Amino acid sequence: MQAYQLDLSKTVLIAGPTASGKSALALELAQKTGGVVINTDSMQVYRDLRIITARPTVAEEALVPHRLYGHVDASVNFSAGAWVSDAASVLAEARAEKRLPIFIGGSGLYFKALTRGLSAVPPIPAEVRDAVRARLESDGVEALHAELMRCDPVSAERLKPRDRTRIARALEVVKATGRALPDWHREGLPPLLPRSEFTALFLAPERDQLYARIDARFDAMLDSGALEEVAALAARKLDSLLPAMKAHGVPALIRYLRGEITREEAAEIGRADTRHYAKRQFTWFRHQLPEFEWVKPQATRGWVEGSVP
């Protein structure tokens, strides 16, 4: 199979499903070009979750510059907008140092924000968010969905009635700004990377091989301290709606720590959730970001040597 040709005169974007080998590929490219690896994964931003999110190891991070890994506390409701703001600074730094920027990850929304721009929703005040979350716990998601139907029927119709996170988010926006979320989406911010400034690939292994890797990696993470990592996170008693508390494997392992299910049941839930997520990643990138070129892992062998300098 012919090696994939990569244009190294542009910023490189490497996407793909979880456990597809993206990090190793990005590391190889950064080592050979003097580039900087920039995290584009919504869970690997959290410092509390190195093992369970399969972040690069300390040794790997020491080989080449890595940015936006583990720089956010788990108590923060981090957003794509906040990530783009951080990414803009890192991108400027890489260009000033004449390093090749290599954005790598599996979060489609982050890549879409990077290359297509963002809605202009302003930050939500903490008191508004806390009030909505408190009502979510006291009144239930159905009550909030009913209220959303009155003040933002477009969002309410689009969301599933029990989608706690997105219903709370849409209601927070209305209460904080007086405007519905779709109104803000129509007033977008420009992309950080216009189409002419990047080359993008989506690493697409065969499904059966990928799912086997996912299962093996989850078991390896458990053997490497993931359970202790989740126990430390659970001890903080953070809001269960925070993104870090919903990382794949975290909810199930917390249930195990509480004695609600067995360790193997928790592991199987974590493996299954991760496989389902990988399936959604394939679908999302195919429909939302068709400019990414799909590449089989074996087609990237020798890719640096065969790329445009």
C-alpha cells in the first residue's frame, strides 16, 4: 500500500477514533520534524485523568513539546470555546518558534471549532449554572425540559427529553443571556485555522481490530492504576454533570467503588462505552468533517519521509 503523502508546509491535524494509534503517530512526526503536539481531546485536558483517558506518558511528553494536556482541573466545566482560546495561544507560540503544529485527538467538536469556527455564546456566570444544576437535582430533568420548551422550543425539540447535560446547558444560556442557543449559533466566530492553512487526516483502522485494541487497552489501564485514579477523583465529590466525571469508564468504576457492581461489570461497561464512542466518532467525522482524508494505519508507514517538506 502506498504511503500517505502529508503536506508539512501546513498545520497538521490528526484525528481518529480512540485507540487508533493517533498519539504514536503524532509523536513520531513531532520527533522527526521538531514539531509540537497539541491536544485536541476533550478529556485529556483534565489533569486528574491521565491513565483513564490514555494521555501520553510522562516519558513521551519529555521527548517533544506537548501542549494542552492535563492543564485543567476536573472541577472546571471546560468548553470547546475555552479550548479554542487556549489553542490560539499555543498555535501562535508554535509559529513564533517555527515548530510544526500537530493537533491530535478524537474530539470532533474541537476539530470543528478549530476549522469551522464557533458560536458566539458568552461565558455563563457561575451563579446561573449552579442555580440550574440545583434545580436539575431537585426538580428533575423533565421539569427543566418543560421549561426549555417554553423559552427555547427549537432546542427543546432537538434534544432528547432526558439529556440532562444539554438541556441544562440550553437553559443556562437562555437564563444568562436572554437569548436562545440557536440565536447564538447563527452568530459564529471565525475559524482559527482556515481551510487553506491545514492538512487533515482521520486514522481509520478496521473495526474489529480497533475494538480488540480498545478492550485490551481498558484492561491495561486498570492494571496501571486507573482505578486508584478514579477513586481519588470520586473522593472530591464533584458534580456528576461535569465533563471529567463522565469520561469513559469513570461512572462505572465509581459505581464499583460504591459497591453497586462488581469490578468485572464495571470494566465491561467501560469497554462497551468506549467501543460505542469509537463507533460514533467514525460517523461524526464522516458527516461533519468530510475534509479529513481517511487513512488506514498501514498507509502511514514512512509517511514523514514521503511527505512534502
